[in-house]
Amino acid sequence: MKATESPGSTSLHPGTGAAGLPEHPDVPARLLIVEDEDNICRVLDEVLTDDGYEVDTVTTGEEGLKALEEEIYDVVLLDINLPGLSGMDVLSVAKSRQGDAQFIIMTAFGSVDTAVEAMKLGAFDYLRKPLRTNELKIVIRRALDTRHLLREVAGLRRDLPGTFNRLIVGRSGAMRRATDLVQRVAPTRANVLITGETGTGKELVARAVHDLSDRSRRSFVAVNCSALPESLLESELFGHVRGAFTGAVQSRRGLFEEAAGGTLFLDEISTISPAIQVKLLRVLQERAIKRVGGREAIQVDFRLLAATNADLSRLVSAGDFREDLFYRLNVFPIWVPPLRERKEDLPLLANHFRLRFAKENGLEPPGLSDETLARMAAYGWPGNIRELENFVERSVIMYPGARTIPFELPTGESATAEETVLAELGPRPPRTGVHPPGARSGAVAPGRRGQDPRREPADALPEDQALPGSRHPAGGRSVGGRRAAALPTMVAPASGRES
């Protein structure tokens, strides 16, 4: 509902936030009025409801605290002189329960000392009775703007450490197709389903969709659905009311509400239970949620992005995933290719990680020779970008300033690929027999206890220097009766550091 303007007044629409940004386009701000005079309560309720706010009123401090335990408010109008608990008593307790809410103190017996004390307790502003409608509206608008800015700063602080990591690196045809889809869908409201193997960078693509959308200045809220049990995931997504379950001592917003005006990213969507699937489908249809233990439907405005490394269509056919939810999610699919299908991007990625980790750790970056890059390109990288990232990070730490990052194809990798690389590059230089400080040639390497040290090559690196996991014999090692894939290892640089 639109605000009514009077001559000379500044109208307030609850959908307007700081710097002209929409607060939450479809979600009105919620206000609590704690005032013992019924006529003032009634007038404030009518005026603020007409402006489009959701308003609750109570007449005592005790009722105010109970309301703050059961519901979540954006702004609280709090009278100082209340029967029983005073406004100051309520304020001193309530700020610890709802740190997000902005408290505006009202009193007919104000003084400078009282105002200073209220501000010290966390009040946003201080109004003297009789209240003037225009002034009240302006103060409420400023309180909502401040609340929004504080949440935005908190989100930026949370995201800032990863900002450097959110670059999509690659010029291959497969990645150009993916980034073109990102640019096409980002400005829309469509749900996006991002698919690809583990470690391909699906969350990076999701963040790119958010960053290029008109929601980019709002929250990007990510949750890994596979990391939480069903009961906890339900509470995280939908929130809960006080007393909904053991330990729910106060009401709490869920991630759908935290993502209001922004983007909610559900990673590993294929792992959610049938019960959560039903609730998610209802939210996508009605754009409203009910907190766990609550009855009230709460309108939510969010953009949904989901990701999975599973084939959802097969899960639908097997009866493990709801077909109607699949079609809701799969409005705009984006497939992220594995590293083995974008090998031309490997030099760019390796160089990006090399420089990044050197800068983060204050180290001189090692080089990357053509020989090393050719050997890396011949490897399959089953862990995709994440495996490459971990490999380069450890290499930077172990070989700062070296002429090249050392890399050796595992013996169990495709013999044809390795023989081809070796034929093109010529014979490998001999290893230098590097051992960590304090190690002795022929000593039992960590993780090899019980083996005869004489069976270990004298120039082999200890197991804890194998990348990205442990050093495996030819053809891999046996795990649970299956043969695991062999992984690449580092070898000592052929010619030390650059002079």
C-alpha cells in the first residue's frame, strides 16, 4: 500500500531503502509498538499500517519482551514510562535478543540525560511526545535505512575475503558458452540449475549470476544442503519460532528471509529429503514460508539458484526426486564443464592460482615451464579445479621462487598420454633426491611404518609431499577392495631457483 503524502511532508514507502534501493520489494517492514496509552497505540497503528507496514501493538514491557521473543521486528517504538518494566529495562534486555532491530524511544518527560542513557543502551533515536507524524515517518525511514546498511556492511565483510577468488578464469569454448549463459540469465528472475562434476566451480558461477543481476547489492546466501541433517536444514532454511523444538529459546529468521531482496544458493540440491522437497516446492509456488513451529505465512522475495553434481533427471526417473520440483528448478540450466574438457584453460588457471597463493602467503611465486604445463595437461584432474587449486597452493608453499613447479604424471595414468608427452619433450632430468629437513635417506617415510626402508627408493619424496593426497604405487592403491586412481606427485625442481 502506498503512503499518503501531505503538503510539505516526506512520504515514506516501506519498500524504499538506503540510496533509493528497494528494502524488500514484496516484504513490508515489521514494526512493534510498546505503548501503555491505548489512544496513542491506535493512532500509530492506523498511520503506520496505512503506510504499508505490518504493525503489532502491546501495552506493557513484559508483553513487549514476549513479543520480541516470539517474532522478529525491524523497528520497535518503545515508550519509556510503562507500567511494570520500564522502557529502559526492556531496551537493555531486548537489544541482546534482537540485535538487528532498531529501537526508537518515545516519552513525554524527556531529558538530555535520559536520551544519552537510551543511546548508550543501543537506541537508534529519541522522540518526545506529542509525536508529529511527519517526524515519526522520517525517523522510521532512517532506522530502516540504517538497518539495511548495517546488514549490507556485514555481508560485504563476510564476502570480501573471497572476492579475489570469485573470478571465472577461462577462454575455452566450453567456458565461453557457460559465461554467455550466465550473462543472459543474470538480469532475469528465472530460477537457475547449475550442474557439473565436483570441483568444477558451480558456486563461482552462481555468484557470477548474482553479481551481474539487479540483486547484486543484496545478500548472496549459500547453503550446502548435504552438510546438514534434515531437521537442522529445515530450521536453517525456514527459520523457527520460540519453543518449536528443544533449544529454540527465541524466534529466528531462516535463510529465505535472510536472502530477502537477494539470492539464495542451494548447493547439492539432490541430497534434500522428500519432506524438504515438498516444502521447497510450495515456497517456489507461493513465495511464502512458514517458520518451523509457526502458523503465519511470511512473504519472501528471493532469487533461487541451485547446484548439483548428480543427474537429477535420473533421480526423478528412480523416484528419488520430485518431478514437479525438478521442473521448477530447471528453468534455466547451466552446465559447468570439467577441467579435462577445457585443457586450454589450464595454463591460465595454474598461473592465476600461482600468483594468488604467492601473494596471500607473502612468497615469491615459482615459475611454470612449458614442460610442466604439458605434463599437467596430460593428467585427467578428476578433482577438477579444486584439485588443481590445492596442487598449486601446496607447490607455491613448498617451492617458492623455483624455476618451475615440479609435476610428475602418476604411473597409473593413461600410458599413451604420458608416452606422448615424454616423446615430445624428451627424457626427464634426473631427480635431485630432496628430503625434508631432518630426514635421512632410506628412513621410513611418514605413513609407511612397518615397511622395509630398503624397498623405498633413496630419492623418493616422503608421502606427505605427494600431491594432492598421498603417493601411490603404480596403478593406484587398494581402497575397500577397489583400486583408487593414481594421483600426480611433485618431484624436486630440476635446477633449483632462478639466479
